[in-house]
Amino acid sequence: MTGGGAAAHRFGRAGAAAAALFALLATAVLHAPDGLLPGDAALHDWSLTHRPAVAVAVARAVTATGTGLLPYALVVLAGLAVGGTRRRRLTAAAGFGLCLGAGQALRYAAMSLVSRPRPPAGDWATHASGWSFPSGHATTAAMAAGLVIAALALRGSRLPRLPLVLIGGWAASVGLTRVYLGVHWFSDVVAGWLFATAWLALIGSVGLWRARRPAAVRRVPPRLHGKSA
């Protein structure tokens, strides 16, 4: 098996594993007597008693980066940095944006299917709407971070450690602020991370398989000599 084929298999296995874990987590939420998993209530209660004004302000600023135009701007800019030609850069930017948008649509479908209520509205320290599982902010930030990292990898150079830490730290921070601000249970955030991992890994696997396929050989029909009778 070629290097591309092996990588495609690894991505496919990782995506399948993350999807299976997401499905198990969703099943556990649906069958939990009170709808909560171990750690959900404890972390929620901790956040309620540790909210100095400065920390809340910082958390609100961080959580705001996980939705709206910013994640799309990040992935489009990352796509524009891929490829040596203008056409390839535009194709990559469009593909990254489409990947994020399609992931968002699938996440919304999963959220509607599970229909898990959020924590009590009186505990919220920021605005929120819709169902709780999986966290939209956590999913979006994780997918955006993964696509930016993919863009760095596609440039062909060795992945620099500092940008990886910063990008990964940003995505994790967005998810954790959702718990700190009281609008999500911790298992919602974990589900968002698993969903993003599954989606990006499966898309990566398909992309690697398509890249390794040999170009189709065009067969030119033979010329007809003479006239038919």
C-alpha cells in the first residue's frame, strides 16, 4: 500500500472511531435518567461559584470567536494559502468553506435528533439558543482549527509547533467557555469535539483516496479510413 493509501486508511479508522464514540455518547445522554452524564453537574456547579467579572468577560470574548463569520474567514484564508496557482487556492478556499458549512448542517441535524435541553437559563452568563447536544461553538471551532491545520500540512512543509498549539488551544478554549458560561454541559462539548474529529477525518480519508487515484486515460477512437460501403 502506498503512503497515500495508508494515510487514507488511518484517517478513515480515526473518523469511524470518533463517530462510534459520538454515537455512544449520544445514546448515553438519551438513556440517562436525568439526561446528565458523570461530571456534567459537578462542572456546571463549579462554574457557578467561580465567576469573577474579569474571567466572565474573557470567557465571553473567547466564546464569541467560535461562531459567526470568524471561523469561516479563518478556513477561507487557510485555503487561500494552499496551492501554487490562483485556481488551486480558490478551489481550496471554497472546499474548506464547504466542508465547514456541511459539517455545520450535519451537526444541526444531530442536535435536532437528540434534542437535549440546555442547563437552566438562570445559570447562563451569555446568550444561547437551540438544543444543547452537541455544542455548536465547540464543533465549529474544532472543525475550523482542523481545517487550518490541514492547510498547513498541505503546504508541504513540516508543521510548526507553535501555530499548532495556538490553534488547538483556541478550539479547546472555545469549547470550555461554553461550560464555564453555563450554557452547555461538559458532555455537549466533548460531543462537539468528537463530531468535528469524525467529520474532518472522514473528509480527509476521502480526499486522500481521490488524490491517489491515477488520472483517467483518455482513449482516442481510431480514425476511420475510407468510406463505409
